[in-house]
Amino acid sequence: MENVLTAPPARALRALLDPLYLLAAQGGALRASSAGRFGAEGGEYDIPRFIFSGPTEGQTPIRLGLFGGLHGDEPASSVALVQFLTQLTAKPELARGYELTVYPVTNPTGYEDNTRHNRADKDLNRQFWCDSPEPEVRILEAELRANRFFGIIALHADDTCSGLYGYAHDQLLNEALLRPALAASERILPRDNRAMIDGFSARDGVINDCFCGVLSAPPEQRPQPFDIIFETPALEPVEVQSAAAVLAMQAILDEYRGFISQAQFL
């Protein structure tokens, strides 16, 4: 019998996001909205945005942006953000001092189609800050400019690796935050200790180079925020990748909170 290639199974966005919408409807620390709407092949799509406000004790909150699902075939990045917000809603003290703006699904057509690219067949994570016409990129660039985040965390999954790693973009603060994140998530999955990862030189799972056009802060923003890309091994079960990413994000929050506290006394 002749082999027939079939499309990957579609994923339901509502099944992923409904738990967060239900939590947001309770009127607590989690709020839900849309970063923007766009059309694709006759359909209408939103880029969902969730804002979690941790206890601040009257202080100005530390604003971070958390992004997942930029590649639609990396569902663990989206699942991890949903689970992280669910965890924080149950234990708000874990986000003390923070306001987290979370975008669990930044490529909704890719997520729905289970494809890396969006429905226009573009890799969105090579399109930032180069006058891209892609509506998802334009919406996210507007969000990045409007919010001027103190820090950015982008979650991804790599089907060519066997362990955890991340991009520090050759910045000392990024590396100082990434290393505790990798150490914390090693409770779940091993680290990728290869000397070459994803085509770049690496050391202890840390890469200090990166591809052009990845999601990042506006080039003109000063000072530049910390900016971390955290990668899980895509061939591991989604729930295992997600658990590791949740530990990594919590470690980054804890470490950066300490950094800010120390900086106040310098």
C-alpha cells in the first residue's frame, strides 16, 4: 500500500487556555485580555495576553514579559506558561514584587496546525525588528515597545538536543540568571553539555550567540532588559518539559529579585 503523508493533528487553543480564562474570571491577581487580533486564511485569531500581579507591598513592580508558542510545534512552551500562571494563582507569594505579562501562544495558527511556521509559512522567530509584515510580529513588537519590560523570558523546545540549554546573548546578567535556571530544572531533565548546540559554541548548556531576528526587546530600549531563551528537549514528554521550564522560570524570578534588592544598596 502506498504511503500517504497526512497533516499533523490540529490542536485546540481553547482547551489549552480555558483554565486561565476561568482563573482570570474570578477577579484575583490574574487578568486576561488580547494583545491584538489578525486574520489568517479567512479566520480571526487573537494573541492572548495574561497579566499576573504578585504582592508588591506598595513598591513599583518588576515588569517581565514571558513568551511561549512562537514555534507552533513546541507545545511544551505554551503548556509551561499555563501551568506557571496556575501555580502562581495558587501561591501568589512566588511572584512577590513582580508584574508578569504572559503570552502563552504567540503563533496561534502554528499551534493550531502543529507546525513550526505560521500559516503564511514564516518562521516568526526570525522576523523581529526587520520591518516584518507578519501580523503576529507586529503585534508583539508593539507590546514590547509599550511595556518596556525589565526582563524577557522566551521558552522554546529543540528536537535536536537531548537536554536543557539556553541562550544568554553574551550578556553577564543573562548568564547569571540562566545558570540557576538550568540548575533548578536539572531536577527534572539533564543538561545538554555538548560543545556545539544548535550550530553555536556552548559551555555547560549556555550559548552566547544567537540567530538574527529572534524575539527581543526593542533595539532602542535603554537600558536593555535581561533577555533569556530557555530550551527544553522536544522529544521528551510535554509534561516533563513543562515541569522543567516552570522550575527554570521560578529560579529566574527568585534570582532577579535578589539582584534588584542588592542593586538598591549599591
